[in-house]
Amino acid sequence: MVDKNRRIVPIGREGEACARGQNVCIGYFKDPQRTAEVIDDRGWIYSGDLAKMDAHGNLIIVGRIKDVIVRGGENISPTEIEDILYTHDKIEQVAVIGIPDDRLGEGTCACIIPKQGTPLSYEELKNFFKDKVARFKIPDRIELMQEFPTTPSGKIRKVELREMMAHKIQSEKK
């Protein structure tokens, strides 16, 4: 695992997973530009996966680097917040995304599909996070939804969700 400057991070700290060896691809087919973006001159391929290594040498994938939310200079892993929210008994499905924020650059939004017939408020969720995460990781906004945009296999399309929320936030400013 390496940090954004491609320096090795200590065991237990999050960084980008990278590898090299005979089992690693030699590049993108007929695409030298993309190859240069992910494979350095020493043969290391940078996966884009946010991961950490435990004391036993096990690699634990915790998310994707492009999904990390940078809120006022602090990095927030959507997966960490989603994992906490999935323990709430009123939540059916959740996706945490970055949203535009004029002051902080990026804010956090927890898009939630609540379980059938269960009311859910921002205050309730804010209290739910007490003693579970640092305050800056508590979502800035909660958006209750009926459904999420998904791929044919059922994976949430977070890019579309971010676009939907950015458009909604922009229209609320008018």
C-alpha cells in the first residue's frame, strides 16, 4: 500500500494497493496513455483500490480511491460510513456519496432507502453516529429515496447518484 505520493504506508494504514510481477498485466491494449497512468516505469501497477494490510499480511480492500470523499481536507471512506449505517434497524439500503459544497469543496450525503413504513430523520441518524465515528464523518445530508440507479446486475451506480444529487442541490439554490 502506498500514499498519494506513492510512498509505502505502515501496516494498518490505508493506501492504494499496488503490485508487480509476472502475473501483472503489461498494459492496456493499444492504449499507452492509460497504461502510463496505472503502471510506472518500474513495473508497479496501481489498482485504484483503497486497502490496508493487517499484521498477518492480509490485504483488506476498503473501497475505491475515486470514491473517497475529501471534505475540507479530511478523507472520508464511503464504505466505512455505509457499514455503520447498515447496522441501523430502519435502513434497507444505503449509498454514501460526495456532494458539492461551496465552503468545504465536498460534502457527504447518505442516500438511504428505509425499510418499508419506517420514518427516519436526520437527527435520529446523527445521534446514531455518536461514539461511532469522528464528527467530520457524520453525513452532512440525508436523502431518503425509493430506489437507486443500478446496473443490470444490481450494483448501485454512484456516478449517476452523484450527478442526481448535484443537480438537486443546484436547483435548491435557485
